[in-house]
Amino acid sequence: MGSSHSISATEIQQLSKKTGFTSDQIEILHRRFKYLSEGRIKLRKNDFHRVSDLESNPIREKIVNAFFDNRNLKNEPGTLEEIEFEDFLTILSNFRPVQMTDEADEVEQIRINKLRFLFNMYDCDGDGKISVEEYRNVVSDLLSKSLSSEKDASRSVAEAAMLEVRHMCSGHVDPDQQYEGITFEDFLKIWKDISIESQMYVRFLTMETTRICK
């Protein structure tokens, strides 16, 4: 896929099965892709300056980088210079809300995929761990809004989250050892009872998918 400016019905069907998007959504997103890439068959980082909804997002750079992080596409290290439409759609599927028609095992896998996507955004060096300070940034970023009056509340929640991190992960560390970082397994435990789509303000995981491409 990506070898042509058009997209066939067969390709749409395959992409729908892979990403969970409907045929109509895929066609809309394909038009958005062509708009962002100015008609090219591949998209570059600087093309994302056309996405108006990302302009004021506090983690804009991390979101854009996630589209080119090969860990999110092939579960391999490295960064891509350009992505094709299938890559673009694969990343966007992490933003897709869970559907009522999804089976329970599908819902759980979608949740794990979203958390892996989120973890990769903050595991910047790709060593499979994020530091305690980086996790503080995860919570602060996800709770942050544009109004300064809410920043104190975000920091308070972040501090509470840090206490839970220390409590849940302390079993992995001897008293005289320095905790080296949160693994993805730790990350899953921390977020086990948190609904990332309804109980927390996770704007980039709950936003209307097509809006990210306007």
C-alpha cells in the first residue's frame, strides 16, 4: 500500500480489519493524508504543521514523533524519515475510542496497545524503561489543560501518582539499590484500574480521530 494516490476497496477492507476504522473513516483519513502530504505518497514530520488541533497541545512534539517511531509500527527500534498511509492509519488507530461492539478480549488488547503507545512516547531512549521523573511528566502532560488555574490540580494528581509508583514498584528494588526506572510491566500495573478514556483527561487518546488531520 502507498504505491498509488488512490486506495482500492480491497485495501480499505484490509485496513479496516487491521485498525478497526470503518470504510468511510478510512476514505476520509486517506483524503486527509493526501492533504497533509500535499499529494505525495509519504508523509514527513514537517507536514504535521498543517494539523491545527496540535498547535496548542502540550505534548505536540511527542505525538508527532510517535508517528515515526518504528516501535509503534513494527515493534522494532529506530525512527523513520517518512511514513506511508498504512503507517499513518496504524498510529491513528491508537486514538480510536473503544467501540461498544468490540469483544472483551479485543477491548483488553486495545487498552494494552494504547498503553504501549503511551509508554513508548516517554521511553525516549528506547531502553524499555521510563524514569520516575519521566512518569511524573506522563501524568502531568495527560492531565494538563490550557487554563493555568488547573495546573496546580494536575501537579497534585501527579504527586499522588508518584506515591503509587514507589509503592507498586518498590518490591523490585532492594533498600540499598537505586530504582532504575519503570518497565512496561510496571506501567501496566500502575494503570490497571484507571480508565484512560473516561476517568482521566487523556486528550490525545480520546480526541475525535478525524480532527487530528484537519
